[in-house]
Amino acid sequence: MKYSYKSKLALILFGFLFLNLIHSQEKRLKRPSGRVGISSVDTFVRESFDLYDKVYIYDNYAQEGKPLEEDDYEALIDTVEDAQGVLSSAPDAVADIKGASILKQGKATLQMNRAKKALKYSIKTAKKLLSEKNGKDGETKTEDDIAKNSTGNTNSSLEQENNVTNELEIYSKFDFVPGDKILMTDDFSLDNMGDFPSKWNTNGTGELAMINNEKWFKLAGKSIYIPDLPSNLPKDYTVEFDMLTVVDKKTSSQAKLEIWLEDNNMFNPSKNMAMVEIPLCLFISIGFIVDNKIDGNRVIRNTVEKDIRNILLQKNHVSIAVNGKRFRMWINENKVVDVPRLVPDNIVSFKLHPRNIRDGIDNVFINNIKIAQGGLDLRNQLLENGRFSTTGILFNSGSDQIKPESFGVLKQVAETLQQEATLNLKIIGHTDADGNDSLNLTLSEKRASSVKNALITQFNIQSNRLQTEGKGETEPVDNNTTTEGKTNNRRVEFVKI
């Protein structure tokens, strides 16, 4: 039988596609179905196959002729680094196998070998896809180029300014509303460099460090930190702080900053507690662990799958709202945790606990801590009382520029105006007593005008429904001798007219 040129070409093409399909099926590895019971081995296997599954999907897309997006290639670059990081942890897992029973040793060795094979495939295939992409773009990218995506230089990480834009539009989904009565706030302005801050207690150590001309509280591993509060935590409250972390690809997958809500103000074990763990690992997505105990019994233990590795080396703003049993947490503008019944009764204290960080290598810093009572529906306060006052609209120091964290409060005000067509408001700015009286008056007027402009431009509120006034430092609601008092006095008031 003779074949035409076109028939031969078609057969060759079909055979090539068929062989590719077989090749794709042959290299699919099955994830082990059971755990070994050795923590380091189980973690190694899980992380290896998480990466393998991701690369396998991208590889199949490429073989099927589906174009990869730029985000996909960025993910592949991250995957190469993550896989190399996981592979470097293999010796530790192998060492742990030696102390196990013979049965466990055999099972662990088999799973480790399969996981290593998955990792090697992931690295090789990801590099192949990247090189093919670079060939199309007319570029050459080496392994060193890929490695440059890693931000392991801790000094430059500390010196870089936060590159997240401060435009309000970025926070368009941010619905956090801070409490209206300040219980504790600390920017460490009253403490000396190198000292442990005066408003905190610990069973370990810590010190103040200067970063970008700001004082930051450097936390140490194996230490618990408790801020001084005037009383036990109320039923409804909010917590905010800025967080800066300096970690690298060798930082443990178990490195976390743990948020503890507990039934005691000391360092004793708690029978009633709620905990959320912020992951600090770069080489694999860990997610947020949520955990609680009621009367000594664990009720909730789960992982919320959120990946924050792309922002870990930035300055990030953490916002927490507790309303009864409900716990919500935002990192910058994104909500990462929302559990309706996480918090037990009898909670009295807020604590921070960095875990599994390498002191002197991994660094966790916090700043601008604010704990406030409230965080309730501002709409009801305005409609029932005819006014409400908030410290939740924040401005850059000495400026009328609104910080993006203020979006949640502005959004509630705007929604109230949109729902109540006959409601008009006067916006009144207030300052603390620091600085010149006349300048404070002018600043308060400008800040009130900035709030009005934000409501008009961001939420389409008609300008004739809003009036502004500045009162400077003339109507304090608290003393001007403490940080908390000054924060309460720096407020924006909304009055029904």
C-alpha cells in the first residue's frame, strides 16, 4: 500500500501526538494515600506533591497547546525555588527516619523516594517550560536569573520602602471597621532604642530596632508577648498592627506568628483559647491554621488555604475584628480568616507568639499596635444617636492624606448615606494638642475636607449633602498626656444635619 505525502505527514503528526500523550500519562506519579507518622517525612511528601501537581497541570496545558499566561510563568519561577527549598530539607527528614520502627522506616523510605522523584520532575519540567517561553520571547534565562526572584538579602529587604500603593481604590473590598474607644496603642515613641517596650510583658526577650527611621518591636522565638490593657478584653473589639518579616527560602514551613486569645493574662496554659497562625514560610504555601479550645477540649482545628508569600517581605497591615464568637482577620485589604464560632467565652487577653523562627536569621517586627473596643455597625450609631465619632479614619502624620486602611469606615458612612436619601452630614476634624494651635486647626479643616472628597469621588455621594468643619485641639475627649489619649483625640466626627 502506498501513501501520499499528505497521508504520511498526517500519520507522523498523529504518532507524535500519541507518543506525547503516552509520555504525559507515564510521568504522572500517584500521591501516597496514607501518612507515615513521622512529621518531617509527612511534610516533605505533602509539600513535594503539592508542587508536583501544580507543575503537572502547567505541563499538560503546554502539551495541549494552551498558552500559559505571564502569571503562570511567574508561578513556575516560584515553583523552581520552592521545590529546591523542599529538596534541601530532605536530609533532615531522612535523619528522622532512622529513629523510627522498621515498619515505619520502610514505608517512609518508599514515600521519600517517590517524593524526591516528584520534586526532580517539578524542577526539570518547570525549567523546561520557562526556557521554552524565553525562547519565544528571544531571551535567555539561566538558573541564576530564576534564583534572583528570591529575596534572601535581609538587609535590602529592611531598607526597601513598602511598594504597595496607598490609593483607596486598592482597598475597595476592605470592610474592616476599627473599634471607636482606644484601649491600648503603641508606636514605641516613648521607648529607647534597644530596650524592651514599656507597655508589654514577656516570658522571653525582645527589643526595639530602627528601620526606615521608624521604631519597630523585634520579636524573638520561643517568647510570648502580652500588651498591657486597662481591663480585660470586651465582647467586641479590634486589633491592628503593622508587620514586617525578613525570612528566606530556608525558613521552616512551621514558622508562624501566632495570634492567641486566652482566658488568662499570664503565661499559663489556657483551657479556653482561640488561635490563628500567620504563616511565615516562603518556599511552600502553608495557609492559616485556626484552632480553639473550650474547657480544655479542642473543638476546631483547620487550615484556611490562603497564600501570602508574595507579600511576606513587605510591610503589611494586620486587622482583626472579634465580635462575640466571630473572628475575622485581614492582611492589608484582603480578608484571610472569617470563622463564625472560633472565640470561646471568658477570653480576657490578646497575645503574640512567634514560633519556629531562627533567631538572628528570621526576623519578625511589629509596629503601630492599636486595640480598641467596639467595631460595631456605625450606621445604627448615626441613625439612633444622630452622630458618631471614629478614630478609624487615619491620615499620614501631619498630613490630610487618608490612609487606605480607612476604607472600611468610609464605606459604611457612604452606604448609610446611600440608603438614607434624606440624610445629610457635617464632617468635623479633630486633632491632639501636639504642635501649634493654629496649624492644628488648619490641619483638622483639611482632614475634614479630605474625608468629604473621598466620599464624593470614591462613592459618588453628592457634595451638597456634606459640610465640613475643623476644630483642631479645642474639643478633646481624652487627655493629651498618653499615647492612647492622643489617639482618641485624633478623630473624625459625623453629625446629622
